[in-house]
Amino acid sequence: MAVALTSAALLAAGCSSSGGKGGEENSSGAGGGKGVNTPRMTIAMVSHSGEGDTFWDIVQSGAKDAARKDNVQFDYSHDDEAGRQAQLVQSAIDKKVDGLIVTLAKPDAMKGAVKKAVDAGIPVITINSGGEHSAGFGAISHIGQDEAIAGEAVGDELNKRDRKKALCVIHEQGNVSLEERCAGAKKTFDGEMSTLNVDGTNMPDVQSSVEAKLQSDSDIDTVLTLGAPFAATSAKAKEKAGSKAEIDTFDLNAQVVKGLKDGSFGFAVDQQPYLQGYEAVDALWLHSYNANELGGGKPVLTGPAVVTKKDVPRLEKYTKRGTR
Amino acid sequence: MTAAPTPTPSGAPGATEENATTQAGGTAGSGGAGKTAGSDERLVHRPLLQRLLGRPELGAVVGAVAVFVVFSVVAESFLRASSLSTVLYASSTLGIMAVPVALLMIGGEFDLSTGVMVTTSSLVSSMFSYQMTANVWVGVGVSLLVTLGIGLFNGYMLVRTKLPSFIITLGTFLMLTGLNLGLTKLISGTVSTKTISDMEGFASAKALFASELSIGPVGIQVTVVWWLGLVVLATWLLLRTKAGNWIFAVGGGQHTARAVGVPVARTKIGLYLGVALGAWISGQHLLFNYDVVQSGEGVGNELIYIAAAVIGGCLLTGGYGSAVGAAVGAFIFGMTSKGIVYAQWEPDWFKFFLGAMLLVAVLLNAYIRKRAEANR
């Protein structure tokens, strides 16, 4: 009560005339119209995401938009620990879902659960990572980005930009796909590339570690971050360290788009997470409606798409509403 | 208070109280329970050096010097002023939390919800301002109330249920992790908050929580000032006030403390409020430094705060430790984690080096404390 009163009093005291909800434009989402009239089906998605990851949020909004159009009940669950992720797949099988979307970040741990789903007659589509194992496990299709190819695209882009010494910031030590991104970039990049491990759940640690690295090696002219939230933090670190390095990043968010626009970031590599969610649900619907199979046994790639300053006007409003 | 051996009617309750105090004090590490009648050993003047050797933070200070020397030798860029500023910044973001956490541990309790409580605090601040289109200072104020409310909840649940704080705050930790995510998504539509940097009051709040002060050619982050301020405040509280005595007493043994009239419940709740205050300061720094807050952040930091307090000489069992020690512990942590980067050691081994250096610092700390106690 006291809290409510005080906050009400505080509220009366000060309103902001700039920014905030009041300054927000109305954003339009997809799927507002009428959907199909096929029988209601249930599709479960089980990802390896940790808590509160922006990326998976976008995947989900893609999946939900497709679900609305396709008259699908969409269930999402996730666990970043492989054993528990496999248990979640098992419970989806127990619920007898009509379709399953699963990520293979740790393929060996997921193999058994995915096989069980296939044996139970549930069509499976894998998304995001683990494309090379997808067909072997009996999935219909794989929709995602090949991390090594994405990394190689970054290496090429860095060459094009005439960079000499790059730093690859890994925000989750031991994550296979992050390591693959760095390795891919290292492979095609003509300059020298070193890596740095930081603690992604602790932003001040990310900042001070990048700062320390830039201070200890002033020749670094490029910082490559592997997730959108770390790009802005690295920009801060660069400023503190008095470095001239260019910040480039994997994945997009509103802050990255803003940074691309004002020139504080060089480029971003988008793997179009919305597409991964949307296409997976839609492909399962097509499989049930028309027995279609997407990809011809090969992974369907949603990235990499290199995004620079000139793409910003097109993308800005989509990142703001959280679909790009 | 001199112990009166003559059993006079008026002296009897006094004598019981005396015994109880020495018992509580004994576990609190003064180490001289029931020595002699006549002169009180607590009043004996000891030489400065000996007094210094008896301080809980001594081991940590020696450990810090050792770590400093190691990195000064192996990393050429470590000793530059700008590098030291970075190290201080890294230490201060831990230290702001490590100091109140140390007080709580001296009081004999844990808090596992600290890491995510920091995130909660910044999320509340950011989302309130944004959704209400309010001056950001309003959000900052609401966030203070909410964060203190969480501290109050922890403390109140603890003293009411008498369950171990480990369990209670584990519950809070998990609930807050879920709330952070659930509410952020419900309110903002995504898992991170919207930018508030273009709102009124942002600049002045940033000046207080996330600015850089230039001292000569070097920039010092304002968090360092908050950190040192908290150390001074906590040290004064522990060593110069009645509340400080209460903290040591409840950590030494809450039943004896209660028996001699220490308000145990109030002290413990107060300690949790202190932790919440620290979380609020850290949370506001997070918000105003990065503008946008990721709702999944902060998990795992609670252990680093506890580690810093323990490196700094706090006992896991309570009743012993110091605020200065916790600050030095945070400094050791900051120096080690950044020093490894300055030294350009193989990054894949980072965690191993970090763990090994910390273990060595703690061992050195324990060894010195043992030596110091033997010499007393």
C-alpha cells in the first residue's frame, strides 16, 4: 500500500516528455488476418536456449505467427542443459504432439530422444544448429544457419574491409556453435584473429575484459562479438580503452541497428531467427497437409545475411517490434 | 564489566550476562573467552603491529599484493594507469555487492538471490520509467522500494520460518530468475528492455550511477567511489556502532545473542536490507551504463560475491570477517580475471587460471591467519 502510494506520488511528480512508451509508434504484427481451416494440430518446439535469450525470442515470434496462420497450437520449452532438453523432448512425445521442432546443439545427447520421436511417428524438423546430424537422426528437414559458413562469410567481409587484426569475443565458453563461428572467420580471414572468453551473464565483466584486451594489444582493429547484446558493450569498452577498433557482430537487435545507423558498428551477420521459427512450423503444417518435405535432404539455410548501414532503413521497424 | 567472583544477590544476574557475552564474543573471534578475573583482556593495549596481524583482512591484503606482483611481472600492460582503472572498475562492480554480502555472512546468513536481484532492480527501474513515460528518477525510486521489498521478504521469511537462509534465498533466486524473464516479456514483448536513454532525467541519473570521473589523465568509474563509500560505511557500522556488535553476536551464535538482549530478527532483516541496497546500486549502474537490460543476466554472480567475501576473510560459518576484507577479495577477483587477459594467457584456460589463482590466494590467506593467531 505504502509502496503504491509513494510510487503514485513520485509519478505525479515527474513525467518524461521524451521517449518511453508515450514515444512509441504503433507496431504491426503479422498474422492478423484469417488463417487456414485445416484441423487443429499441436506442434512442440524444444530448444537449447538459456534463460532470457533475445535470439530465441525472435524464433518464437516467427513460430507463433506461423502457428496463427496454420491453425496450430504451438508449445515452446527450452533447457540449456542437454540431458534436460532431451527430457523435454520425451514429454512432448508423451503428449503425442503432431509435430516436433528441436535444436541439436548437443547432438549426441539429443540423438536418443529424437529417434524415439521419429519411431513414435512424429514428424521432426531440426532448426538452428546441428544440420549435419539432422537427416541421420530421421528428421524431415533442417532449417538454420551453418555456423562455419557464417563465420567464413565474416572472414570474407573483414578482408573486404581491409582489417588486419581481429578479436573474437566468445560469451559462453565451450559452446560449439560459438567456437565454430570464430573458427570459420579465422579460416577465411587473411589477418590475425585471437579469441577472448567472457562471462555473458555479467555485462560489467564483458566490458572490462574487452577493455583489458584492447589495452593490452593496441593493434587490434576489429572486435567481433557473437551475440547482439555484446556489441554495444564492446563499443563501450573500445571507447574506454581509447581504441579505434571497428565493432562487428553476429545477430541483430534494436541497439545493433541503431549502432549500424550511427556508424558505431561496421556490419552485422543476421541468421534470420524469425525465419527459422516460421518456416519450421509451416513446413510441419505442409508435411501434414500435403506430405511435403523441405530441403531435399540438405539443410535449408536462413543465413548468413550481412547487414550494413545501407540496410538499416528497411530493417529498423522490424527489430523494434522484435521480429528481426 | 569486571567479573565479580563474590556471589552477592545483585551480582548474580550480571555475572550470567557476562558469561553469555564472552561466549558470543568467543565465537566471534576475539579468541579470549573466560581468561581471567581482575583486568579485562579486551581492554589491554596491544601494539599496532600485533593488532594489524589479528585483523581478518590481513591474509587477503597479502594475497592481493601477491597477485598484483605476479601480474605486474608477467603482463607488461598491467601497470598502466588506464589498465588499473579497468581493473578497479571490474573490482568495484563486484565489490559493491561483496561488501553487504560480507556483512550478511558475518551475521551468519547467505543470500543466493543477489545476482538476479541486481538484474531485477535494473529491470524494474527501466520498465517502470518506460511504461509510465515517467522521469527516470521515478523509476529509480520505485526500483529502490521494490528491491528493499525483496530484501525484506528474504529477511522476514528467514526469521519467521527459521529455515536455513540457503533454502529461502535459493527459492527467491529461482523465483526472481523467472519473474525477471516472465515480467519483462509480458511488459516489453521481448526479453530485453527498451532504451530509455532519450528520456528525461537519464543524464543526471547516469552521472550518479555510471559516469566517469577524470583524475588527471585517468578516468575512474563512479562505481569505484560507491564501492569505497560502502566499505567505509560498513566498516564504521561493524566496528564503531552497537549494530556492528549485534551483527558479530548473531553470527557467533543467535541463541546466546538473543539471551543477552540482541534483537536478532531485526539485525538479520537489516542485513538483508543492506544487501538489497547494494543490489539497487549495482542494478542502477547496470541500467544507466548499458541503457538496455537483458533479463537473463546476473545468474551465477551470487557465488562470485560470496567468493569475494570468503577470500577477504569471512568465515562461511559466520561471526568473523570484515568489510575491508570483502573489498580486497573483490579486488583480488578483479585483478585476477583482468590480469589473465593482460598477460595474454591462452583464453581456453581462462577459468582454470582464475580458479587456481583464487585458490592460491585463499590458501595464502588461511596460512597467514593461522600464523597471526599463533603469534598472538
